[in-house]
Amino acid sequence: RHTRYIRDWSSDVCSSDLFGAGFQKFLLDHFKIIAIIDNQKTRSFETASINTIILIIEKCSNKQEREKNNARFVRIYSDYEKLIGSTSDNDRIENVIEFTHKIEQTTKSRKTKHYTVNVINQKELENDTTFKGKYENGHWGAKYLRSPEVFTEIIEKGGDKLIPLQSVVDVKYGIKTGANDFFYVIDETEKVKSMAVEEFRLLFGINKPTHSAFWEKFGWYYSEMNNRHYLLERFYTKPLFKTQKEAKNLDANLKNLKYRVIICPDTKNKLSKFRNKILKYIEHAESLDLHTGVTVANRNIWYDLTSDAYLGDFIFPSKIGEKYRLIDNRTTQVYCDKVNYVIEIKDEYKKYADIIFLTLNSQTFRYFVDLFSRQLTGNQTLSDVDVNVVEKTLIINPKLLL
């Protein structure tokens, strides 16, 4: 005798990035998933901020049996009264039994005027989102319960021509400094060069004409850490891309970049030995206890970002509004802030770089990303895109387009 469990559950178990993956894997490892039912016409609880699903599962300890099972994702468009009658109808129970039998006996995806059933083999359900032996969120809700028909049609017709983006590229977070006011500085050297001779002499204690070669090695940087300027070695600062406003067309515009980021891997002993001017800046930060923050304190050298900073081929925005564009970073090679993701093409796909760039800038790719992202509403609607959404978004295999 098999035990069936029927439960109302938040629809987020099908899609949430936070806990969805763990719960989905638990279901796959211990149950046959008979059906997941979402009524898009009627809310189960009027006061709930998130609608619920009906989850029907059967406990099963046999892996082979679980893998052979077909899960049914049922999207209902009508009130339950039209399907099974009202609570006062004498034949309601019989109608429920008949409806559930129809669902359970469905072996192929189908659509009626009241509902759609997507039938997915349980092993396939797991394999589709298992990468390098680790199960990741399958976004079941977005794929099988909320996606429009055109998505299913694209997937069915694309077949094995469609592959997850992470097969082609590595997607990494932008820099998470833990202390932006220290790490992000503004290069105001040009202001120094335009200073009057007397003002320059009062500020630096040297005549301006004899000091011009100095600025080839050093810069005059404004820090929001304590709202003052510092002389820093130029080779310890790198251009930083922070927002889409700093791009021109599809490229990072170096002239538009507001900040430079401190990239200094050297110990304070080494900096002291070579009398590097950045040491004074680091010591001032420590006097303000900026080095005690959780993020920075976990580094071997608190001010060393080299293990967290990546130079990729493209820059992808973590939030997408009305305008969407992937930024080409192959020429400019700038670092980017955490509000962006770094996309680096894998070696075997380097020769397809232009094709990949065009594909990721396509409306189809944006459509897929929007479908699986969290939607933020306010002054404008934004798609809040998580890294694993970008990684798992499907693209046409670039090798087929060359």
C-alpha cells in the first residue's frame, strides 16, 4: 500500500532561489511527485501574499521507481467550481476523484479549456538542473507553471540545440569590497595639473614645473572614506565599472567611469620597505577601524581584493529595467562592482565570442532571464537577476551558429 500526501504549499517551493533547491532535492530523493497543481484563477487563501500550490506526492524509497515516475505540473485556468462543483454539491467527492484520475493518467503534456498539464519525467527533472554533481534550483514554478506557451514551444523545438549558459561561460560576482568608501577612489589628478603655480607649491611644497613627471607614476585621489585627497601609486588603482550609465553603446566608456578601485596585494612590510605612499592611506583606514568589518577581516590581507576581483569578457547587470544590454569588456578590461556579474568565456568557446555576445544581447535571452528572475516593483519594474539564473539560462549552442 502506498501512502499519498496532499498538501497546500507556497508556490515559492517551485522557484525560490533561497530554499527551493533544497526542498526540490528532498522531494526527488524521497518521493514520487505525482502532481503539482497551481490554480491561476482562484487564490487558495485571500490574505496570503504568495499563492499556494497543491502538492501530491507518494513516499518511495526505491530510486529506480522514483526515476521512472512522471511528474505532472498542472496549471488551472478556471475556478474549482467549474471543475469539481461547489462544496454543497452531492457529487463533489466523485468529481474530485474523477479529476484526480484524469490528471494521474495523463502521460503526455496536454491542454484543455480548463487546465494545462506538463508531464516531466522525474529523472529528467533532476538531471536538467544537476551541474558537476550538485543539484541546483530547477525553477519548476517558472518553467512549468508560470511560463507562457511560447516558452514551452521554444524548449520543445530547440531540444538539445539549447544548452545552459554555464556550459559556455563562467559567471562570477563583481567585487564585494566590504568597504567601498576605502576601496573606491576618484582620480582628480587633472585638477592638480590645472592648479595655479602658487597653489600647487603651497599644497605639495614643490614648484609645479619640476613636478610634472611625478604624475606619470602617482595620482591625486579623492577618498569618500574621510573626504580628503591622497597621493597613491597609479599601479595600485584600476578602472571600475559600476553602473550602466558608464557605458557607451555596448562598451565600457573609460571616460565615464567615476571610480577606480584599490587593487593592492602587497603586505604592509613590503609597502614600508619601498616607501609606497598607499601605506599611509591604509593606515588611515585602520585608524577608522575599516579593517574590522566582517567581509574585509576574513581576508588574509584585509585590503587585498585580488582573490575577489575578476576581469571577464562581458559585464552583465544584476538588475534589469526597461533598458537591457550586455557590456563588452574584452578591450577595456575593467573591474566591475557587485551590482554586475563578470562573464568569462571558457577556452573551448573563445572563438565563438562574438556569437555569444550577440546571443546574450538578444531579446530571447532577456525573455528567458526575466522569466526566472524575481520581479521588483516600485518607481519602475526591475528584474532582480541571481547568478544561478544567468548560469542556467538556455542559449543556442554557439557551435551551431559559426
